[in-house]
Amino acid sequence: MTGPDSDHEIGVGPWTGPRPDDPRHDPELLTAGDRRNVVDRYRYWTVDAIVADLDDRRHGFHVAIENWQHDFNIGSIVRTANAFAAAEVHIIGRRRWNRRGAMVTERYQHVRHHATVEEFAHWAGAEDLPVLGIDNVDGSVPIESAVLPRSCVLVFGQEGPGLSPEARRLCRSTLSIAQYGSTRSINAGAAAAIAMHTWIRQHAGEPPA
């Protein structure tokens, strides 16, 4: 049996009782306890074992983010993509990105870099994946009434300027998120979470136990 959660710590303590012979378990975690930010079914598993299990059931949508100004939202978008089991996250522009908001989820989420929009467009074309922009601009389609493809890429611009002109030209369509207050736009990380969950509501089944 496993040790109970601490009142003040996330996760579980050292394994108690006979050691399991499951090769997915990490001997160091069994000895020291597992305080990582993972769901309970992955307690004591190695990173490689968690990634392999996720790979068996990742969803058909990808997420792409433009990173020309070192956007601080990228980490939170990676974390949300991991939560919804996105196929992959694509960073367009600068290779370095702010990992603080990811909360180490980049260890479990596939992240690919594209130096330019053109490079990203070549990849998406080779994979035959439609690119959908998420931006509140003239001519955009309300995401609340849109039917998202089962296989697609949701692409997001930077906080403030939104999608670059090059990225907008690449998109098959651009989807907007309805707003009812005074602000011109919502946070890019929040917009990404809404868009991903829209895909989840349309295409995903029940989460694993």
C-alpha cells in the first residue's frame, strides 16, 4: 500500500509494504515519495512511462504559439495542452520560452520548435492539418458555434498584438471568443484554455480513471 498524502504536501510519501515489480515505477520515487504535480494514476511512475502512456491516447489537436517577444503566457498554454492531452505544442519564433507557468509539464508534453511561420506552415501542410487561428479580429467566426475538425492545429498569437499577419494568412479560418465586458481582449493563456476545451467538448470521451 502507499503512504497517505501529507496535510501540507502534494502527492504521496515513500512506498510502504512490499515493493511492486511494475517496471513503470521509479525506484527513487518509491524510496523518497512522489511530490510531483501529476494525477494519482501516475504516482511513482518514471517520466518515460508517463509519456509513453500519454502517447497511447493523445488527442487529435495540436497547439501552436507565436513567440516573437518571449511571451510569458507560453508556459501556461503548455500546461493546459498537457492537461487536455494535446498531440503536440509548437513554438513559432524564438526557441527559448518562459517555462515558469508550465509547472514542469513540458516533461510530459511534446514540444516542437519552428523558427518561422513559413517553416511551421510547411510542417502543417506535410501533416495535412488545417490551421485555425484564435483571435478576435474582423471576419472571425464565433468559436461558440464553430465545429472544430477532429485533427487540426489551434494557433495563438502573442499577448497584445495577437496573430501576426503571416500567421493569419496561413489560417483556414479564424475563431473569436465572445466577450461581454469592457476589455479589448482576454489573456492569451485564458483564450488558449477556452479554445482547447471547446475541442475537448466536441471530440473527447470520458477521461481515464
